[in-house]
Amino acid sequence: MKTRTVKPNESNSTGAPAKIWQLRLYVAGQTPRSMTAFANLKKICENHLKGHYRIDVIDLVEQPHLSKGDQILAIPTLVRKLPPPVRKIIGDLSDTERVLVGLDLRPAD
Amino acid sequence: MKTNGPKPASPAARLPKCPTGIQGLDEITRGGLPRGRPTLVCGGAGCGKTLLAAEFLVRGALQFGEPGVFMSFEETEAELKGNVALLGFDLAGLVRRKKMLLDHVYIERSEIQETGEYDLEGLFVRLNHAIDSIGAKRVALDTLEALFAGLPNEAILRAELRRLFRWLKDKGVTAIITAERGSEHLTRHGLEEYVSDCVIVLDHRINEQIATRHLRVVKYRGSPHGTNEYPFLIGDDGISVLPITSLGLNHAASSKRISTGIARLDAMLGGQGFFCGSSILLTGTPGTGKTSAAAFFAQAAARRGERALYFAFEESPSQIMRNMRSIGLRLEPPIKRGLLRFHSARPTLYGLEMHLAIMFKEIFTFKPAVVIVDPMTSLLVAGSESETKAMVTRLIDFLKSQQITSLFTSLTHAGNPLQQSEIAISSLMDSWLLLQDIEGNGERNRVLYVLKARGMAHSNQSREFLISDRGIDLVDAYIGPGGVLTGAARAAQTARDKAEALASQQETARRQRELDRKRAALQRQIAGLRSEYEAEEEELRRLEEQVAKRTRVLTSERTELARLRHADAKKALSAPDNPKTKERD
């Protein structure tokens, strides 16, 4: 299983007792685009959700059966599992503004 | 059938084909879809695209041992199972046995945010996984165009679709890709640009409020195919495309004969009735007894122990039975024995395709030896003339291939020329009987003619067709008011000849009698003359006797006298001559 899980940071405790954001990034192999997407996601999360997020990276080449559950077509796809409702963002997440809108995150002040 | 492709020689050898198992489609495509390549099926809403794709997979799994993946972009697995279950396909069972895999791909535009570059590798992975998990040989994608609604970037989508079709080919699966019909292109999003091997267009046209589905193979690279538009049916057992040419003209012709149920009609048809497996047309103006003749034919089949299927498009079965009772024909016993079945339906109830589908199904289940369609002309209201003709042609082809004898009644309207039989199908028929009303001398009489009867000697005379409470009877050579038909005119002529011959015979006899009388009269006259002559002769004789007597007396007196006078004896001897002559003067 190639799932990389980024655990919530230790700084978690310092923040508000906010909900944990559960994010899932679907990729297909270690393509440059997947790497870019993961890097972009990491950066955004660190900037906006520090300590309140968890990223599961699912490589569909390794686990093709998982594509069905979240109805994955496009690669890469970021799925916000929690908090509800489920939201999907496709692409390499290079457009930070749109990722924030997509995740329903208010841009940091 | 027209063919495409420059070299029709042994196309199968060059292009491997994948049989669909769908009735008729394999005949049009000469063996099936191109194996290992994608085929595009496009058509408007409700054309049967999904069903065609599903049937392709189901039949592949059941008949050809090729498992299939159905990837649906519109219907969920449950919906799909439900929909095709109506057509008798057990998708759930196939899925359980890993013969089929259903995958519902759900895309909701509102849930998706696009941020930069992406591809559809997820779809590829998913499809690949599905194919590999059951070793699928067939794939259906229904319908990819949902992606255009779900994904915002069309440029990426197009590039990815191109890649997908390439990939499907490389994967070696035979695929059906469905797409909506577009107004300018074959498909709304121009998918035909990517799928270039085989394109099939489905169509659902409404003609006079009745819908008929059509199928056309627009393109089939590297293979000949039928290019016509073929009506197809969605029946209880799936799709059946019914190309007119599907069966060709190579059905076996039986020389077995079967009775018409009317003894005299059998006699008119060379004494033995119709050929088994032939098609018979019975035309007539209203009220000429078409249904009665058809019912007798059905009963005759039942009497032989054969099954007869009666399609009634105008009357209900009980009405037909009641009416037939009135002419002494009881249809209930054969129905009870399961030898006769009625199928009644209003022609306008559904389109021609459904009629045909239902008729086929009835024929398949009941397996009759005789099929009666009464009246065929009613079907005209369910479709245009050419469609009806095509339908009847297919029906006849089918029946002939099954060696089923078929009788079609057809209503002709009074005043129409005789030969203009309604659906111009007379050329398809082996035998054609015509029932007609002839009015004259204040009464209407039914007349039956055998217009044609292929392959048998048949009477060219018209017969009066009598319907009584004891059934149907045909009476010889009806002499009509003349000039209506050659048969009748000829019959009249022979009757006249006969009368003349009789008259001249009588004349001869009369003259003979006269001559006899004359001879008798003449003989009587001769006899009279003779008796007169004899009377005269008799008198003459008597006179001579008297004269002789007198002479004798005179002589004796003279001799006596001479003796007395002692006259010379010599003178006395020569004297008798002279007194005789003196006396005569």
C-alpha cells in the first residue's frame, strides 16, 4: 500500500479544537503531475489547515479497486471526505485560489 | 443488399468479427462487430442504445463465452439490472457468476472543481481493473458523452477520449460506445471522429403517431455491410433487427399439400388444396366471407391435428366464434384442445414493430403449422404502406423459413381496381383467392376466383360462394351478368354453345320425323294407286271373262243353230273370229 498519510502536526494541540480535515488524493503512479499535486496540496494545507488535516494518497495503479468508491475519473483528484459534504477537486492543484474555493476554505487573512 | 468496401472477397478472413448474437444485426454486418475494436452506436433518446449495448454483452457472455464490462455513465447498476430484466436478461445472475461486471460512473459537475492540469487516468485504471477482474472480452460504455457534461475542460476530454479508444484497441476488447445523436454531426460531441471502425445509427421515428425504430450501419471499415435502414424491434427477448434480406430466398419449398377446409375449393386447387408452407392471400370487398373462409382453414388445420394461430385485428375471439357458430363452424373444441389460438389486438395499439415482435413471439411459443392474419390491411393504419409491406415481407419470409402456411386476408374497397391489392404484396403471395360481390337481378351473390396458385393446376373458373348455416359451399360456374370477368364470360359462352347444340339436335329430330311422316304418306298414296290399278285390272279381267263367256255362249248357240240348220261344218269352224271383231267395234 502506497498510501502516504500525513499525520496531523504536533501543533494541533495549540489550535482550536477544530474538526479534522480528511483529504484524499488520488494519483496513478508517480507521475510528475501527481508529485506536483501532492506538493501543492501539502503547501496549501500547511498554510491554511495546519494541524487539522490528514492526507491519504491513494495510488490507483496499486489499488485500482479504490477508484470506484469515490468515483474517480480524473487524475489527480483531491477528495474532501471530511467535513461533509464530499467535494472533489481535479487537476494538479496549481491554482491555489480555486483549490481553496473548492475545499470551501476561506483564504487566510 | 448494397455493400460497401472495395473488395468483398473473404472479408472475414481479413477482419475478424465479433458476433453480437442480436437477431438480424449479425446478418447486416456480415458476422458481427469488428473484433477488438470500438464500435460507435449513436441515436436519440429512447432509441435503444443502452439496450443494444447491454444485449451485446449479455449475449456475448451467454452465447459466446465472452465476459463483458458494462460501464454506465447514466444509469446505476440497480437501474440497469431492472431495465434489462424487463427484457428477460438476468444481469444479476451474470454478475454473480462473474460473467459480467457493471460499473456505474457517476459524475456531478457541481461537486467538481477544476484546478489545473489533469487526465482521465482514473477512468482508464478503473476500466482496466474491471476488464482484468473478469477477463472481459467485451466492453460497453454508455454513454461517454456524460463526461462532456461532467468535466469542464473539453480540450483535455477530447484528447483523453482519443487516448481511450486507442487504449481499448490495444487492450483488444470489442467495445460498444454509445452517444447521443447530434444535430449536425452523428453524435452531439463528434465522437465519430475518434471511432472510425464501425458506426451504427439508431433512429426512432414517429409516423402518424406511431413510432418505429430503425437501425443503419453508417460505416464499417474494411467490411461489406447492409447499408439500408432496417426497422428493429425491442421485444420481450431483446432487440431483433429484421432485415428483409435476412433470410434470402432460399427457403425449402415443400410439395406437401394441405386442405383449405372447403372441399370444393380444394378441388379448384388441383384437388389437394394449398402447398404446405406457402403464403395465401384472400382478398375481398366487405362482407364477402373472408373471415369465414379463414376460419374454415383454421379448423381444417385443427382437424389434421395441427396447430393454427389466428391473428385477429378487427374482431375479438369471442365475436369470431359467435359468428362462425352461425354458419355451423364450432371453433371452441379446437381451442380447448390447444390446436387453435387467437391473438387479438387493435392495429393502432402499437407500432408495426411491436406487432411484428408480438407475432413472432406468439409464433415462437405456439409453434403453429398455420398462421392466419385477418385482416392484414388493418396493419396499414399502424404504419405507412412501404413499412407495412416490408413488415409483411419479413413475416412471410419468416413463416416460409419455418414451413408455416400463412393465410392473409385483405380488404379491398369496392370500386378499386382488382389488381391493386392494398399493400401491393400480391407478388409475395403464392396463392391468391379473390372473393367478390356480384350484384344482379336484385340480389348480391358472392363469387370466388383463384387468381393465382403458384405451382399447381387450378381452376380458372369462378364459383359461387355460398354461406349457409351448414358452412361454405362452392357452386359451379356461375353465369354472371356478363363482361365482368373473362372466366364468367367464358362460362356464359359455353352455356350458349350447349344450348345451340341442343337446339340443332332437336331440329334434326324434327326433320327426321317429318320425313318419316312424308314417307308414310307417300307409301300410303302408292298403296292406294296400286289398289286402284288392281281394281281396274280386276274389272278388265272380269270383262274379258264375260266376253269370253259370251263368245263361248254365242259360238255354242251358233253351233247349235248350225246344227239345227245343218250348215257346212267348215264354215262354222272359221266363223267365230268374225263375230268377235264385230262385237268389239
